[in-house]
Amino acid sequence: MMDTRQAFDTVQWIVEQGLRGAPETEILAGFCQRMVADGLPLLRVNVSQPTLHPTVGGHLFIWHRDNGTVEENWERSIKQTGQAAEKSPFYAMINEGLPELRIRLSETNEGTGFPLVDQLREQGATDYLIWRTSFGTGDQLGTREGLFSSWATDQPGGFRDEDLASIRQVLPTLSYAVKAASTYRIANSMVETYLGKDAGGRVLSGEILRGSGETIKAVLWYCDLQGFTRLSETTPRDQLIELLNDYFELMVGKIQSHGGDVLKFMGDGLLAIFRLDGDEAGVCREVLDAAEQAIAGVVELNESRWKAGLPVSSFYTALHLGDLNYGNIGSPDRLDFTVVGPAVNEVSRIESLCRSLDQELIISSAFADAADGSRDRLVSLGRYALRGVRRPQELFTLAVDG
């Protein structure tokens, strides 16, 4: 068992890591190294907890003595992973409401019913223990059952009572430090999910004052689904949500992979920006690449959905370029980090022409002027008057090969 001085030093070290904002990987790696140096016979340590994420159920951090580093894994929810998750000892604890679970591997050669634990025995483990550290509900984020930690040793006879006492001494502090790190990570994930990466980062960095912001120059991408009103009237609710998710997943993927940032979803439409901080022609080229790939992707998606007997759609999209006011707008207790300005109104007016001009994509003259080196990819549609805009302007679309 660690003596009082060793325990104090370890607790002090954990607190220092938590205060400086160290990530979970560094905290766990350093902690395990200290415990082994103090004589604790650890083979493997796993710290995990449920998280708050739209597609991920939990976050795992696994330390193994053989390499001394921490492996970080995302884990899908039990509902999504099915029987594989049900064979986890963590699932058994959650399902049965157990505060701890111990499997003395040295006392029997029979299978444990948990593939992971049986694998650890093949690696020489003699004892396996899971503890659950509850957090309470005072500051709960999502359905968090607390922190789960598993401990394995290859010491003959398994963990001694004094080994377990050493872990118990420092586990609450370790859990608190991991909780602090994961809370920030969860908050960052949530604001990025709902506000976008750039806007979310700005909010977390302190740009939350009502009316604060800056003037930026950017490409605006505005699009919505074709015939959505008809679809919403004829498609069952679950199929309609699935349809929106399928098409938005495709569109957002193309936008983000080419440097864009989705600011908001508006029913069946979305607004995204591509900031122009230097190479305007290069950014415009990336935007056109994203648009071409999105159009091709919709064709493939429609083929797949049609074969599955599901309703299909497509996007009307407009691209524009201009100066934008980018910042916090709203009431004192309900703000939106978004863009406003004449260019935002203009891109919506341009997009509204897609149906009458029978075009999936319409590009403004401001964008075309900035797309130096890409003009050969554009073809003119002629000059058109935009509602609420004083002067008519020439509009473009992508040239069709062949």
C-alpha cells in the first residue's frame, strides 16, 4: 500500500493536471506511471464514461503497461452496438446496478462470459476489478452514470487488500480530474454540433457579448431541398426525418471537407460560409469543387434511396460572395452567433431563382469575379433582377462537361 506521503503526492499531482486543463490521456498515463513506480502491480487500466454526443455513447481511455501510453476510443451506444455491448462487463454493471464487479481470474480457468476479460487472462491477468464512481445529478450533462474504471493485474494471486486500498485512496481525485476534462470536451462538442466549429470555438473562447462580432468577407452557400412542402405532406414523419438527415449529411460533408462552416439549418435549408482570409481564388475553387461533388453525391444518393423504395429529392443551391457582419445577435438571454448583411439577403434571392431558371446551382457575379482561374468552369445564365436589389446582375452556373 502507498504510504501517506506517496498518496498525498499523487493526489497533488492529479489536482495540478486538472487545474492546468490536461487532457484525459495525459492524466491517466501519468497517474498509472506514478502508481506503478509506487509499487502497485498494474497490468491494464481503463477509464470510461457515457458522454453527450449525437452519435457516440461513451468515451474510453485505456492504459497498458506494455507500452505505457493511453489509447483513446469512442464507443457507440449500447442500443447501436447491440449484442457486442451486452457482452461487456461495464454493461453488466449498468444493467444490474452494481457499484463494483470483481473477477478473480487466478481461481478458475472457466470462461467469464466477457470476451475482453477472457482475453486479459490469456495475457497473464490474474485479477480484474471494476469500480463505479457516481457523480450525482447536480451538474449532470446528459445521461451520465458517472465514471467507470477497470483495473487488471498479473500479480500472482491477484490484487492484495493493500493494493485495492491504494487505488481507493486516489480514485475520487482521479475521477474528478477526468470529469473536469471531459466536461469541457463535451461542452466543446455540443457547441460545435449546434453552432458550427468556428462559431462554437468563438463562443467558448468568450465571444458571447450581445452585439459583439466583426466584419468578415466570405463566400455564402445557401441551399434547400426541392419539393419539400410536397414531401412533408406525403411522407411519414420518421421517413421525412431520415430523408433530411441523409441529404444534409451529404451536403454538410462536402461543405466541411472543403473548408466551409455550416452556420445554421432552417427547416429544409442550410446556410454555410467559406471565409476569405487570403487566397480568394483558391477558396472559390474549393467551393466549386464542393458544389460539383455535392451534385454528383445527390445523384448517387437518389439512386440508392430509389432502389430502397424511399422518396428522393435534390437541392437548389446559390453561391454568393460579400462582406458580412459575423457575431452575436438576439435578446439578452437568447443569442445566435450568425451572419447578417445585404449579401445574406442577396444569396437567398439568388437561390429563389433556381426553380424558375430550372437550375440546381446559381452563382452570383461577385463570386464569378473572385473565382480567378475557375471562370472556365462557369457558364452565364444572363442578367436578372433580384427582388429588393437595385441593379440586375449576371448570374452563372457550372458548365456541363461534354
